[in-house]
Amino acid sequence: MKKIVGMTLALISSGSAYARQEVTVVEAKSLSDDRQVTLMGTISGRANDDHYLISRKARVSGKVDRDDGYSEINVDRVYIVK
């Protein structure tokens, strides 16, 4: 029983640590659907109400959304980096 609890805690800890790991746009595009990612960039433009172009100075966290050959990030949080 103690081994199962220990392994579960280890898996939860390793998963949340990865979720906070920053990746590049190229790396994010190659990840599987629903994978948690964090990107760093500048908001350089707005495509429409739900889509922004990012190059630097902002940190975005969310999930990879792969659909019909396209990859997007469904953003949960945006942090402005000073």
C-alpha cells in the first residue's frame, strides 16, 4: 500500500513539474493532443477574438490542441514578463 501511494505521488509530482517546463513553439507543435505546455514570447498581434501571435515578453500556459493537421494552444493563463 505504501509503495502505491509513493509511486502515485511521484507520478503526480513529475507531471506537474513537466507542465511548468517551458517549450519552444516547434516543440509544442510536435507534442501530443492535450499536453500541458508553457511558452515564452511577446504578443505581437491578434488574429481574431481567440487567436494571438506571440514572439516575446509573455508566458502562456495551456494545452496543445491538434485538429485537422493544425496545432494550437488552448491558453489557460497569460503572464506578462517584465
